[in-house]
Amino acid sequence: MDWLKQAQERQQEMIADLQTLVRINSVLDESTATEEVPFGEGPLKALNWMLQQGTEQEMHVVNMANKVGYIEMGQGEEMVGMLCHVDVVPAGSDWVHEPFGAEIEDGKLFGRGAIDDKGPTMAAWLAMKMVKASGIKLTRRVRLIVGSDEETGFRCVKHYMAHEEVPTLGFAPDADFPIINAEKGIAETTYRQLDVADHDEQLRSFHAGHRINMVPDFATAIVKNVPEEITAQFKAYLAVETLTGEITNDGANTFTLTIKGVSAHAMEPNNGVNAAVKLASFLATCLETATSKQFVDFIVTGFGTETRGHALGLAYRDEMSGETTLNAGVVEYEAGRIGEVRVSMRYAVSYDFDTFIAQGQRALINTGFELVIDDNSEPHYVAPEEELIQKLSAVYERNTGEKAELLAIGGGTYARELPNGVAFGMLFPGEPDIAHQHDEYVIIENLVKAAAIYADAIVELATTNA
Ligand SMILES: [Zn+2]
């Protein structure tokens, strides 16, 4: 079957559908959310539009509580799942193109959701229609699972997994080609200072970061009862470290210090410059009162020289997924009230989480801090010898002529919700990732290529040799 030729012949149909879908503003909207409409009107409209396509194709369609739905075809005990989503992140600013206009220019379709994940969803959907039209006999059912809350907590697919049939195997076209088969575990943790009593503390406040999964690019602190020389010392520090920052004398021997860092995603903190760490490193040289010093010293010891968790008893690496990474993403201190560092920890697939956390607790003895686990999303891994990986590799290689490298990442993709599932496209190797940015686009030629790959994958996965 020449899937590419068929996909090319149906390109107009796919693009027209994608334009319709992109023009539905499906950002989570709490203002119109009710029990009936859990994520607001936009996401529901997009979900219903998608499910309507399945009804028109006379496939089996189910809407589950207006959170998630599926379109199914074929027969068989077992089922192949394709996990997509039709909600999008807010447009944000700086767009040249209309964010919900679905304009086409230079072979690209622009709009929020074009690559994340409406374009890939339409490629998977065209693939399903092409396989149906081909009349090829399948021995497993094929189900397109359509979520409407991927961007804000996975409440859609979590609802699905709690109430519906788990696919025998499947993929999510919501990340990169070739195949992401290893995703690190992601824990959200808090290092909390045990005694925050205000013994006329020099450090009055310290704040950095808004999101645990980003390296903070800004930090600010207020200190009092410090020598006048702090101004000169801070300026010298900034010069040596080639950092930007400011210090102002607020009178009454009180100073406000700010420092700029460089933001990056928590999956690789070394790509950024942590402003909180930089500011704490300076303050550690001039603060003397007990809880103030303990607070900044902890940041310096834990995160000052490396991001791999060595000082905190959490370092570990394995071949298939790499090292532990720690991102001190949100730092808060208010004299007499709170001292805490919130950390996004990414850990390897074979890491024994409970054992290491126990070790991490022991590493805190005498630091004046405790470790609290706020959330833990387990690692995700599908072994290379599994049927899923073998088949998707073969499909990718014969359609692209390129080797199907298996990728391991520190980020979490939608695929981690599928027990026997991987992320499979549709960004091709080397393509810039413009998801969540202004002027998000999808390259139409790649959309067609992806539809062909997905059609081939559906047939391969939904055919058992038995
Ligand atoms: Zn997505």
C-alpha cells in the first residue's frame, strides 16, 4: 500500500479539517467550566467536533463525561490506542499570524495547537480513515483516544484510564520521531526549613521562581543589619560572575538585592543559570544570624555547584535514561514564617525511588531541613525488544529511510499514561520545537508524511501474526 501517495491525495481534506479544528479556541476556561463542561466550552467544542468526525465515518464513538472520548474501528479482542489531545495552551503574545486563524503560508499552517497537538491528531485521524478505506483486514481494534485536558493536568486521560479499556499497545503522536521509549520519573519535592524563628534575622525575605519546572531567571532578597560594604561587595560579585543585578539601599540599614539568571526547562537545569543559587551564593558570604545563614547555606550546599543531587544523596544514573537532575525552581523565605526550596527532581527509569528518598532524608541530618514529597509521577519505559518498539521501528525505517533511534528524555509526554505506549512523532529529527510559542506552526508536507507513517503503523500494530 502506498500510504504516502494516498495521504498526498487527501491532503486538502486533512488541511481543511485541521483549519476547522485550529479555529476552535480550546484553551482551558475555568470561567465557563461546570460539572457538565469540566474544562470550559472551548475544549468541549473541540472534543465534540472531533468525535463528530468519527460518527460521520460510521465508527464507534463514545464521549466520556465531556472530558475525553474515543473513535474506534475494527474487530478483535485486543486494541491499538492512539492517544491525542485537542486542548491547547493560551495563545500568549507576539504573534505575527492570527493565533486561531489557521493561516497557511510557505507550506506551513500557523496557529495555536498546529503542532501540539491538533496537527498530529489530524494526521492520526487521516491515517485511520485511510486504513478503513483500504479494506485491509485487521485483527485488533483501533481506537483514537481524544483528550481535552492534556495541557493542564491530564485529567482527560486519567479519567479514561480509570474507567475504560487500556490499549494492548499504542502510541501518542504528541512529541518527537523516531520513538521516545524512556521517560524519567518526575517528583515534586519541597526542602523545608524546620526552624524559621525570627531572632532579629538579617535575611528578611528571599524569593525566586514561579514554576517548579523552570530554572528561575530572577531572584530577589531583602537584608538588614549588614555592613555598608555590601553594596561594593555585591557589585564585585556580579562582575566576577558576569551576572546582571542590582542593590539598593532602602535606608535604616536595609538593602534590596536582585539578580538575573537564565531560564531553562527543569529537565536539564544546566541549560540555564539559576538566579536563586547565584543570589544565595553571594548572601552566604555575608549573613551571620542563625536561620538566615542556615537558609542560604542550604541552597549553596545542595545546589551551588551541581544539579545532579550528589550533596543531597539523590545522585544516580542508568544507561537507558541518564542521571538524576534537580531543579531548585521556587525559593521562598520570609523571616519568622517560611523557608523552603521547591525542587523538580527527574530520576532514571531504574532508580529505586523509596530507597533513594530515604537516603535523601538521611543526607539532611544537621542541615535544619526536611524533605517532603509533594507529587511523584513514575518513570515510563518500554523495552526495545517489545512488539511495540520492534514494529514502530520497522515502520519508521521503511517510511523515512532513517534509523529509528530510541530516545530517552527527562520531560514527561502524554505517552506516559499508556502502560504499553510510547511517544511516536510527529516532530521529525532536527525540526525546531515551537509548541507553546508564538507563531506555532506545522509543516504541511510533514503532516502528510506523518499520516502515511501512522497508517502504516496502524496496520502493523493491528495485525497479529497468530
Ligand atoms: Zn501536547
